[in-house]
Amino acid sequence: MDATVTPVQAVQTTHLDRMKQFGYERTARTHDECGHKADSHGAQRKGTQDHMADEQFPAALTALEEYRNIEQQMAQPEAASNPDTMRKLGRRHAQLSGIVTAYQQYRALADDLEAAREMAADDADFAAEAKRLEDKLPAAQERLRTALIPRDPDDARDVIMEIKAGTGGEEAALFAGDLLRMYTRYAEKRGWSVTVQSENATELGGVKDVQLAIRAKGTPAPEDGVWASLKYEGGVHRVQRIPVTESQGRIQTSAAGVLVFPEADEDDDEIEIDPKDLKIDIFMSSGPGGQSVNTTYSAVRMTHIPTGIVVSMQDEKSQIQNRAAALRVLKSRLLAMKHEQEAAEAADMRHSQVRSLDRSERIRTYNFPENRIVDHRTNYKAYNLDAVLDGDLQAVIDSDVQADEQQRLAQQSDQ
């Protein structure tokens, strides 16, 4: 562990070491020959640079200090032996790592630039190097500013997704099944796991409604989290195609609704549920499954009386497991509701992800005759619908991520 250089330690690398890293052995010798002159001016210059960098980006310095403190906490036996504590620390560590890396790169570049400018007086080769580093500095500053823009605190979380057939009858159910397969394949491409928690299928292979838990492995960086990508999928998805049930060959428009919310941790203390506020019904599981299905009363329907939220769970084999899974989903929905209310009070800009399952309110259209997909929020358009439905969804999601980042940058500039 001692041999590993952390981002915090890397920031403290001396100018001489940096010059050696760049291969400037000749300059290193010059530095040694100059001796006391380089030491006195170098120490004064580094102190001034550190002060200026800290003044320009005080939030980055705060993030560095928190990052270092978290690393110290994670090294303590008490934390290492507690999975819940390690998960929380690891999530925050991942959130700060982007800022630390950007700050490290900016400081290293600024230090190298200042050193190259000083060396240019003794060696003309460093004048060109100083110019090259000077040209790179604004981009490094911008990356750091972008990293410092507050992210969605839930970006690193896993998600619960619900897909429901809307208008269009059996065709809508078939399309909901297509969306289920699309998200499952996309998750597989990202290395995420997908667990079907409940499903109501139709005789033709469609889906009336389905609930999924999509989870990443380990503790991903916020930008790689499941919620960071899939939160943009909430809304009404419209399909235009000739249904298998249509004998006249006419194109029909149907819709399916997608609801996505971050999954709460089992020990999440942000949401407290009073057992007195729960109504729990037990019933027999239905549908295909193992030996426990259709033979025991293991399925659970949990109703949160104050909000009217209902969660049904029958995927697990025992009533106890279904009860625990239902409680976690309920907690996730209450957490999402709380965050939506806070965002609405702060900015009055958040609305329900699925205001209605009516086809007139849509976020995306899937046009089969033209093999076209359109995201109506970003005006993204592509003619690879077949690939998208096979899980090649990243370009569509990236258009939403970029639009969101641009909005956050604009809001940051206005402040």
C-alpha cells in the first residue's frame, strides 16, 4: 500500500521530479548546478503557485482534503470490517475522484509551465515547451471547472425501472416487451446485472408491466453509475409500426411508459418508514417459476398508507425475502419522491417522469418502417433502430447526458 501514489501525494511532486518525468535530464543537471539559486527561487515560486491555485479553486482544495480523510477512514479496521460503511465511503470516494484527478492534472501542468518558463532563460528549447504547456493550461482549467460543477448525488446508485404498456392494447404490451429486452441487452453491454422483480406478461409474449433492478458491480464512479445513464429513460416512449395483429398492413401508434428511480440502500438513513404506515397483504405467487411458485403464499403486496404507493413482490422464493425486497423498492420510491420534491422547491423545474401514458406526451419515438429513432428532448435522430433495440443505446443516452451537462454549465455561469 505504501508503494501506491495517491492523487493527493502526486500533487506534492517537486519541480525537479516533474522535469525528470518529462525526460529533461539536461535541465535536471542545470538545476543541480544552479544549486542554491534554484532552491531559493523554486521554493518561493512553488509556495506562490500553491497559494494562487488554492485561491482560484478553493472547492477543489476542500475536495482534496475530504478525499484524503476518506482514504484514512477506509484504512481503519472498523470501517474495513463494515460493508455498509465501506459502501458509503467508497461511493463518496468515487464522487470526489474526478475532481481530485482534474485538480492534480491542472496543478501538474501549472507547475511544469512555471518551471519551463524559468528554464527558458538558460535553455532556448524550453521556450517552445513553455508555449506548448501554456496552450494546454486553459483546457485543464476548464476540465477542473466542469468537474467542480455539482453532480446529481444519486449518479453512482443502482436503479429500479418500471415499464408499463400504455395506449395501443396488445401492440403496446409487445412494445413494452421490446423495451424490456433493449434495456436488458444494454445493461449486459455495460456489465450490469438485471433482476426481474415482478412481471405481468401477455399470451402473445408482450408485457403489461414489469419491474427491474439494474445494478453495477462494485462502486462505480458517478459518471459510470447506472442512474447516471438510465435516469434519462423515464417518460413515454412511442412506437410506430405495423402490429402483428393488424391484417390490413396499417401502421399503428402505441406507447409504453418507463419510470426510473435510484435504488435506496438497505441501511439508508435518509428515509425512515414507520411500520404502522404499512399495510401488508400475502398472496400466492403466480406465473412461471420454481417449486415455490403457485404452491405457497410467498408473494407480498406492500402499501404505504400515507402516500398510497403499492409495491408487489413475488420473485423471491420466500415470504421473508419478498417482504425485504418490497421494502427496499418502497424505500427507493419514497427516496425518489423526496428528491423530486426538493428539486421542485429549489428550481420548480422537475415534473413527474410519466405524467400520462397518453401517446401525445412522449420523450422518444421508435419508427419501424423507417428504422428511425428520435429523442424529442435533444432532437437526436438516427436510422439504426434495429441496433438500438438490440442494446446499442449509448449514443442516444449520450445526447441526453451532453444536454444535461450543457444546462448545468449554463446554470453555473449564471450564478
